[in-house]
Amino acid sequence: MKSLFAIAYTTLSDAESMRERLGQTQRDYLLELEDIVIAEKKENGKVKLHQAVDLTTTGAVQGSFLGLLVGMLFLNPILGVAVGAASGAITGALADLGIEDPMMREMGENLSAGSSILFVLVKDMNFDRLLTEVEGSGGLVVKSSLNHFEAARLQKALDDHHESVSAV
């Protein structure tokens, strides 16, 4: 069963550090992430989403390769690469996988300038190992699909050896 939780941090670097820790936890096969995104409230009041995977770039690269193959069939590989890259970039920019961008932007609007929220969508996890990995890293759970008991345990693990965040 998928689980979504959002953790607020006072700085972007704290959220990035936690994203890296969770990425390492995934590489150690302790959890399976579907999506992990940071919403940062800039000093000018705008919300910037830091996606783990840049779908526009990925789409352009894949489109270039497919365009090259199609272009070679029609004896015009350069045109094929250009058309493939453009169509792949457009497709990637329009794709919204995992967590919905409008919801993340809306929650990011409620942050104070300079702070951020880490959104984590997990396909599968060992919850007790997750708690061990995030222990003492700080942050405030602001949204969760976990049950109340698990959400409280997650917040306690984040708080251990750290003070709670008042970013929101």
C-alpha cells in the first residue's frame, strides 16, 4: 500500500539532506520510493518544485534516440533527432508522475520564505527501519496518509535529538 508524507524544514539544504538519506535507504532496499519532491518557498514568494527526476530532460534524451532511429529509416537522422528531442521534451514537461504538482504548490504557498517541504510517496517500506534512518533529522510532519499512530512515531523519530520546526 502506498504512503504519502510531507515533512517541513526551515531550509532547503535540510530537505535535500533528507531526500539523499531516503535515496540511500532505497538503494539499500529498505523502502521503495515512487516519487520524492521538494517544494521550496523562494524569497520572492514563489514556490519552486525540485523533482528528483527531470522529466523534460529525460524525455528529450529518449525522444532524440527514437528520432535518430526513425530518421535513419527515412535517411534524415539529423531532422529525426531534432523532432524527437522536441517532442520528447514537450511530453516530459507535460507528464506529472507520482505526487500531484498543484497540491505541492498549494502547500508550499503556506511556508515562510526560505523554508521547504519534502514530499515522499512510498510504494513499499519497512516502517521501523525508516524510523531508524530518519531519527534525529528534524522536520515537522505536515501531511501524512499514515495512520495516526505511525504519523506520531514518525514525528517522534524526527524530533529525537532535535527541536521541532516552526516553518509552517
